Amino acid sequence: MLEVDIVTPTRRLVVGAHTPAAYLPGTNGLLKILPGHADLLTTLGAGILSFAEDGVEKKYAVSYGFAEVKNNKVTVLAETCEPAEEVDVERAQKAQQKAEEALHGTLTQEQFEKYQLKVQRALIRQQVSK
């Protein structure tokens, strides 16, 4: 079994959860972590972090951070992390719509990338809530 901790700058979301596997949104793709995994330090992108605890699937919308895997323990330090049950779907839909509207305007490259990321985060929040 793996032990999972998830921490953000404002709170500890998960402490000591036990799971047979954890799925992390690495910046280069989805990472599946199993017991006995080699030590790893990786960056996280925006995506869905998930694992099963006591047969119940737990999902979180993550926006960037780091994960460390060491001695069958997964420690996630995320910029933002929101449990599926706390996602305000209506707010996420509005954020997506607002960002998509902004993308249709005249933007600098930096602004364009910023609004693309906002759309991505809003979509992830909606996906994790299902």
C-alpha cells in the first residue's frame, strides 16, 4: 500500500490515506504510482489527481505543484487542489466561458497563454466533479 499526503499553501487536504495506487497529473503526462515505485521528484501540471481509499475513489482538481515518491509515500505539494465534492460547477462553467470569450479578443502571447490555462483549469474542475 501507498500512503498519500496532499498539501496546499492554505491547508492539508489529505494526511496518511492508504491506497493501492495513485494517479498524478505530471507535466509530461499521467503518472501511475504503485507500491515499490522508485524514488521520484516531479512537477505536476493542471489535471486530475486520484486514488482509491477503502474502495472509494477520491478525485482532486490540481493546478501545478510538486510530488515526491519515497518509501511507498506520495507527498503532493500543490499550488491549488480542490476535492471533487467542493467544486462549484457553475462557477467553473462561468470561468470557462469568460476565459473563452477573452481568447476571441486581441491578446499578447502572454495573455493568450494565461486564458488558455484558465480554460484548462475550468474544464478540469468540471471533469473532476462528475
